Amino acid sequence: MKKPYLFSIDLEDLRFGMADGLKYQERVPANVHKYFDWLNKHGFKCTFFTVGDVAEAYPSLIQEISSEGHELACHLHRHIPLDKLTRETFKESLEANRAAILRAGAAEVKGFRAPIFSLMPSTSWAYDVLSELGFSYSSSVLPAKNPFYGWEEFGQRPRKVRNIVEIPMTVEKFGPLNIPVAGGVYFRVLPGILVRRSVRNYLKTDIPLLGYFHPYDIDLEQEHFMHPEINDSRFYNFLMYYNRKNVFKRLDAIIAMGFAVCRYAEYVQTHAGEIDEGPNHV
């Protein structure tokens, strides 16, 4: 039996977070279709955590994602981390996000991912809002120390918090640090041999492998500019472009190990009996 790989796309348009972003080329639809090609090659369906402004800007793309059989989930109406919101503004953004996705053609929306994995003890009030609005799961916790956000004590296992199943990001220990090896910048920047070794370890556990990607992670034609949300760091901006050409090659290597991509809602439904309550301190 194949091991679940919770591969997902954080569907956002970088240009929308920049004051002069619209002067750059539109890249999101073309890159989503490249992901379609890879997913269809393997016969997989995945989850797209979608920002509301993207759903409004590309309604036909959202409809296409839904008609292809992929899952659509929320990533807030604007890509704003939770610590910049109150409980009330979070609820408003989440409701607007879900409404935009449903208007564009999604049948239902069950899941949520916080921008920049910004769900931490100090923002755990988000679980109350998610439960109130009828969501069933979240994938918003990075169980590690991080320059931006992190909740190291949460642990790597999916857990139920206030009726919401939280599926934390996959991390692997390298020295004193826990690194999210299976997605995003880390997946591109770390040496391939380390990524493969780390991923292979998950074949021996009952914890799902979780990876997240963006339209830009595979984009070889994107213009060069300073990406938003990285504090104007030239080093981080260099990493944002690094090794995009090898993403699909590395993904193919993961699949060859014995992994299969599945939608998050599907995983939550089929593994509901295995998910424990916790942590009880939030």
C-alpha cells in the first residue's frame, strides 16, 4: 500500500502583495497547468490552499481545479499572517475567502492553511473560529523554531484541537534544528540526498508526509524582483529562485519511493479514528 504524501499548492499570486506588483507578468495560471501535467502523469488529485483574492482574479482557474477533481481549501482572503489579525478580522477574512472560492465553482470547502504557517499558541483562537464556521481540518502549524513562525511543542502527529484536525508540517531534525524538508524553499535548497533520506524515513512511520508548494516554486520564467514577506532580505530572495528547475525531478523521486499524493480532506476522513486529541494546553 502506498504511503500518503499530502502534497499541496498554496495558491497565491505574489504580485498582489506588492505595491507595484501588477507591472510584472501574470504567471499563476501557466504554473498551475504545469502542476496539472505532473499530477495527471501520476493519476493524483491534491489540495489547493487558495487565497481569496486569487479566486476573485482567476475564477475560471478555480473552476478548472474543481472540475479536475482537486480539493479547494482556504488560505485567507488576503495573504496576511494570523498575528496581524484579530479574532474578528480573521473570521471576516475566512468567510470572504470561502465565499470567493465557492462563487468560483468549488463544491465545498473543508480545510484551511494559515499564511506563513502562522498558527501558534498565541493565535490558537483560530481553532474556535474554524470550528464555529464548520471547517474540519487545518494544516497551519510548523512544529519547529523558525525565523518567522513556529510551534515546536505541537509535535509532528496530526491532532484534533477544539474539533479541528490539525495536520502539522513535516520536519526532519538536522543538528539542533527541525527543518521542513518535503516542501517549499527547503525542498529546493537542501541537497537532494538529504531530502531523499529524510523522506524515506517517513515510510517507516504512521505519520503522513506533508509538502507545500507555490506557483513560483516551478517557475523558470518569472521576472526577478524582491519577493514580499521576506523582510527585504537579499539572501532569502536568492533562495526564492534557487533550484526551481529540479522540483519535478525531486517529486518524481519521492513518488518512486512508494508515496502517493492524496487530498487532505480525503486523508482526514480515512484516518479519523487514528487522530488523537491534543495539545490540551491551548
